[in-house]
Amino acid sequence: MQRLHAPLAFALALAACSSSDTDKIAMNPPATDAGGQSPLDTAIAAMGGEAAIGAVTAVSIEATGDNWDPKTQGRTPASDPVHLSKFQSTLLDNLDGSGLREKWHLDAEYFFPPSPFDYTEISNAKSGWIDGVDGIVSMPKGSMLASQITATRKQNQLDNPVALLQRALANRSALQMLADEDLDGKPHHVIAIPAHPSPIRLFIDAQNGVLDKADTLEDSPALGDVLYESYYADWRMAGNVRVPFQVHELVGSVAFHDETRSTVDTEPAVPEASFDVPADLALPFDQDLADWGDRSTHWLPRWQWQGLVLYFLQNAVQATEVVPGVVWLAGGSHHSMIVELQDQLVLVEAPLYQARSAAIVAKAAELFPGKPITKVVSTHHHHDHSGGVRGALGLTGAELVVGPGLRDFFAKMLSAPHTVVPDALSGKSAPTITEVTTELALGDTTREVIALSIPTAHADGMLSVWLPKEGILFVSDLFIPGLIMGQIPKSGYADAAGEFYRWIGTKSLPVQKIVGGHGGAVGTLADLKTAVGG
């Protein structure tokens, strides 16, 4: 399911709302039609009326569906969305934000198939916890970070027209009527509700008053301003209100989350202790993390849907010297390597997002004072490995080195509007991009550094970085030193570690140490050989 829309047009249409503080901006109230009703009133009537909608204090929803990665992990940037998992869920949600409880059975099908995860997310306004195992390295019970609490709450609100209309009613004087838009060939009235970091738009069928879609702009480290959409279908009565039994979420016009609801209860019993959090698992509420979850809701759950829990902000860097002048910058899930030359530095890999890049750049300045980073190598286009590129280039002014066929992808990334959350590259000139064909020398007279193209089914245009004198090879994804068996499990593509091992043999590289973009240690060729059963 794919639809084409224009996030930039949305940003321009709402420019007067100020993405920095839309909650405090007074907007024009919606116009009324010839009968004296506003589009909001017609949507309310179509769902059962204001009294019925206002009487709903909680909902319980049982659903099944599918989760997708919206073109961030495919073999090429244009590949179809990757199917991550199937799910069954049972939700209990207090619509005032005071409590949310959702039980999940997740069948992950991508990185760790077949991997079932059974867990329940339980949160109140300020804290939460996980009962069960929600990821491949998770404990049976754990705390919910504020980023997860706010992202979960926001996603459920976008999927719930009752909650959205309640929010619109509570902000009636601050609503803004936007220009009508066609949706699936039919005219729709569009209303904007103040929200942070961007308004939420409601698309109301001009003929029958049905709320067909809600969307909002969010921040993507790689894509910039990205449209996050929820489409509603299969409307039925649930108690005294009419609600959708199908919800389809898109990110950047690409499939993200499909949900079919078997039951929707708008008058559920809410046991008194439903949202209690054990004292030993309740964390202090971190507003910075909460804001991150609010502006990047679409970015966070996709990792959990494949068994990877990445709600923590990775801005701590652990430096490990591989040899003098070559440092592995680890800490968290995604790693980099810094290479010292005579009067400059080469940064290999700028993953995740700007906060990670800023921490890496700061650590490099601490380790090698006075030496600027002049080149940044990105191993491949997958967004978890390329999401920090904009931040790294904006902070350093470096040249970007990418693999064969990826110039256009990275040029689009570097020119993408970032109005929701301006970053270090916003407003600056486009950096230089150098595309490697087979290999490219990056070093100087003091150290030889070579970017090498690796043919692999994991991702087209993959690069590795080779230091011949030291026998050091940097690689992301194809081999994970320190992981059990040292390789990503087979998941829709060939044995990546095996490909990597055979490629090293073909190139006759005398590898001594393997530095990974993932993993818990610097590895060796012997480790790789063991991983592939050689």
C-alpha cells in the first residue's frame, strides 16, 4: 500500500504555525459550510456525535497485523519495504494519557527469524515498564524510557480517531482550516490541530464527513521532514461511537504498520492497578528523551519490531585503541573508527543520528586535538548506518565517501529539508561527495587507507575500509565481532559473513584485525573463519 504526498508542501502550508512551538500558536478556527457546520462538526456527527465521543474515557482493542521497514533496510534505496514481523496485540488505553497497557506477541521475520517475543508495555503519564522479553538482548522485566512512553502514546493516538477528535474539541479555538486536498480522488477538508513538534492534520471527506486520514510531519535523520500517516477503514459501531477496524500507517508514503482489529471496546473495564509501575523499575522522567520520542515516533518502533530495542540515546562513546593512531569508537549498538593521518583524520561510519555524530566528533577532537576530520566514509545506505552522516558533515565540513551507485541517494539525503528539527547541515552548502567504484585511496604519506567496494547481497554499494600496513579491516553488518557465531542470521539474503570471508580470500588481504560497525570486540580473521564454519 503506497500513496504519494508532499511533506515539503505540508511544511510550507503550516509555516505560519512555527514548528518550534505550535502548541502556543493561535490559529484561525475552521470555516463553516452553507449549513453552518464546520468540517470538524461533520466528522463528529459521522462518528456518533460530540456527547458520545466525549463520553469515551478508555478503549480496549484486540488486533493483528504486520510491521514493515519503509525502504530503509533494502538491498538498494529503491527496494520494496522489508517485512519485519507479524503481531497480535491487546491494548488498554486511557485517552487522557494517564495510562496505557499493550500486550504483544511479535513474530520477528527479519534479523532474527524465527523469533517470537511476548511482552506487555505498561505506562502512566511519567513512567513505565516492560513485563516480558521485548528484544533479542532484553531482560524478562525492564524499565520503559521516556522516548518509548511518548512514542507509544503518540502512535496510538494517531491510530485512534476518537482520541484525535477529543483533542480537536479541547483545542477548538486553536484549530486551523487548511486548503482542501484530494485523497483517493475525492475532495477532503483539512484541519490542523496544534501539536509538538508539528501540527496533526485531519482529512475529512467533504461528501460524507468521514475522517479518512490523520498525518503529521516528523524528523528522520536520513530523510529529513517525513510524513507519518494513519489511514482509517472498515468503520463500525463500537458502543455509541463509530470507529475504524482497519488502520494503515505509512512513513514517507511507504507501508509501515498495518492493523486489523477484531474487537474495539469503547467502554472497557479498567482495573485499578492496570497502569502501576513497580518502584524499582520506575525511572525519572527525561524530557529530552520524551521530546525525541515525540518527534521521531516513526523511527523508534521499527527496531523493536525486529527484536532490537533502541529507545536509548546513544551519545556516549567508548574509545579503544586498535593500534596507535587507529581508534574504535564504540558504545551502544553502532560503532565507528577514526584513523589518524599526518594533519587530518578519516572517520569511518557515521551511524544513527546527529547526537551520535556529535559525540563521535567530540571524542575525535579529544583524542587528536588540532586535527580535523576531512573525510567521512559511509559503508552503505541503510538508515541506521547513514543517519548520522548529515550531522558529521555539518559539524566538520568533511568530504563524504560512498560506495558505487549511491551518489544520488546521499545527494538527496544531504539536500533534504530539515525544518521539523534543523540539524548541523541545515542552511549550509552541499558537501562534496566522492563515489568509489572499486577502490579509493584516502590516506597520505604517513598511513595508507583504502576504501574497497564489496559485492554483497546485504546491500548494493557496500564499502569496507582497509589499512594494509596494520592489517586492519573495518566492516559493518557482514560480520559482527563478539556476536555469537559472529554473523547476522540469515534473513532474506545470503550468508553475509560467508560472502565477506570469501571476498577477503579473493582479494588476498592479510587481515589481522577486524573492526566492526557492530559487535562487542575487535575481531580477527580466525574469528570470522569460525563464524562461517571454516
